[in-house]
Amino acid sequence: MVDTPDLGSGASRRGGSSPFLGIFSMRPADLPILFAWEERKPIFHEGMLCVPRHYDQHETFNLTFKEIFQNDNPICVEFCSGNGEWIARAAQNYPEYNWIGVEKQFKRTRQIWSKKQNLSLKNLLPVCGLAEDFCQHYLKDSFIEKAYVNFPDPWPKNSHAKNRIIQRPFIDMLTKVSRPKTTLTLVTDDERYSNQMMKVVSGHPRWESVEDCLLPEDYGSSYFNRLWQGLGKYIRYMKFELGEHFEATNC
Ligand SMILES: C[S@@+](CC[C@H](N)C(=O)[O-])C[C@H]1O[C@@H](n2cnc3c(N)ncnc32)[C@H](O)[C@@H]1O
């Protein structure tokens, strides 16, 4: 049995305020742009996966995650990873899990990549691409053990709310790639979005709310966590668990 990375529910194993104690030698810019738009295709390069947008041949990517990680360890995915501070720390603290950080902006994915290189995190895979594309085309059914979305873009205007990632179509995709007992952890400072998250996920027939509280101190830090905590905002932490799937029968 491996320890469970229930970040937020127990003391972090290493402690300390900075996750990055090593000497930095790789800069984000050391990762080159991997393809021109017209030549876009899924590429695994120097430990990072690029998932092109507006692309219809995702199935051409044929590496397995076992080949990428060189092991069969359970998979945890963080969507919307930003500069990767939170997930790099998680990968350091929980080496018995494989960690995938999905971020749509290349410049931020490069920052995750440089943390991976500088900290020699073989169990961290930065993915540059949309969370929705990655979830739909790259993750297999019943595959992931834990999913996290920390401080997703809140899109506070009503007219922009349709862009929020936590909506029923995304949760349906996530359900397909999760196994029974998979947990989904959502963290946000935005009250209205947090209410929407709770409504969407706990309203889904397969997910159950198991924790709903103030962000635990030992959860791990990130740029946006520090930003909003510094402004004294209430940071809501919501954890959900996927239930068993019972096929409907006629008996
Ligand atoms: C507010 S930032 C939070 C970053 C990080 N989680 C943190 O706590 O510092 C939200 C991040 O989500 C990324 N993002 C937004 N929509 C996304 C999507 N559909 N797929 C992947 N990344 C996305 C943005 O580029 C941005 O870096």
C-alpha cells in the first residue's frame, strides 16, 4: 500500500516553506517551441507532452503513460497548473504517484517543465494543452486516482461564465477516466464559482461531496493561493469522491 496524497488532510512529509531548495540550472526558455501551428501534432519531448489545439488526430499519439513514466504507479492529475508550484511540490512529496500537470499556456508549462528538470522529478509530466482535450483524448477509462483543480480561472462576469472549466461536460469526461473512489479536489477563492462547483459536482449522480471547508494549511502553496490569502480572502476547499457505477438492469 502506498500512502495517499490526501493533500490538506495530513502534515506534509518534508515541511519547510520553499519546495525548491535545489540550485536552478534550467530556465523555462530552455525548452524550445515544439512546432509551428501548421505542423502541430502531439509531441513528447524532453519529458513534456504537447497537445495541440484545434486538432483532430489525437489518436496518432501512441505512447502509453507506462512508457512515459517507466512504471505503473497510480496517476494523479492537476488541471490548470499555472507555473506548477503546487504540483512540483506534490510530486516531490509523493514519489510513489505519477503526477500530470495540464496547463494551456505554453509559457506556464515551460515553468512546470523547468521545475521538473531542476528537481529531477521523473514522476511529473507537464502537459501543454487544454484540460478538456487531454481528458477526452489522452486519458484512458478508469485511469486516474486523484484529480485536482486549484484556482481555476473564475470568469467572474455572467456573460463569461460559460468559459469556466467546472461544468457538467468536463465532469462527465472526468467521470469516464476516473475509477470508483477517485477523489476530485477543487480549490477557489471565488464564492460564486465555488457555489457553481458544488452544484455541478454534487449534483452529478456519480460524485459525492466528502469535504467542504476552509483550505487546510498543509495543502501546499501556489502563486494564486498566496495572492488571494495575502488579500485575506476565504479560500474554499471542496473534495468529492466517485461512487461505484451500477448498470441499470431490467430485473
Ligand atoms: C488562476 S490560474 C491558477 C494557476 C495555479 N493552479 C495556481 O494556483 O497558481 C489558472 C490557470 O489555468 C489555466 N487554464 C485555464 N483554462 C484552462 C484549460 N481549459 N485547460 C488548461 N489550463 C487552463 C490558465 O492558463 C492559468 O494558468
